[in-house]
Amino acid sequence: DVLVSIAQLATLGVEGVSHLTNGPRDVNTLFKKGLNEGVNITVDDNVVYVDLYVVLKRDVNVLETSHQIQNHVARAISEMVGMEIGRINIHVEDINYREA
């Protein structure tokens, strides 16, 4: 729960992120915490693996914004809980054209 909250706050703090959206569901992830909030976190041998499902604002550079999200989330998790980051995947689910 703490890692999900850290990832959410760090992601939403990046300029160009509109909001997080629900991640994909299957039988294995039906009751997993965080997917309803756009975050899927797996911890294996104290290494954190993150999948983020985001909606970006229009007129942003998708690649640059994705890199900023990765950097913010990695730094936040490393500094706040001291865990190593294995991978942070950004899934751009949509672009919000109503929001600049």
C-alpha cells in the first residue's frame, strides 16, 4: 500500500500527467491492490517492479514525460523506502484532449 501511494503521488507530480487509469485485469490480478488506481507493483527479493497506467495531457512529449515519470517514481521509492528499482514501465492508455 505504501509503495502504491508513493508511485501514485510521484506520477501525478510530473507535469503533463492528467491522471492514472485502471490497469488491465485478469484472474491473477483480480484482487491485487493498486490496479484500480493505475499502479501495479511487484516486489521480488527487495527489488521493486512497477507498471503505471497513465493518461497524459495533450501537447506533451510522450517520451520525455514517460522518462520524467520513471525518474520521479524511482527516486521517490529509493529515497522513501530504500528499495532497489528493477524496472518502471509506463503504459500510456490515453491522451486527455480536454486538458492542456
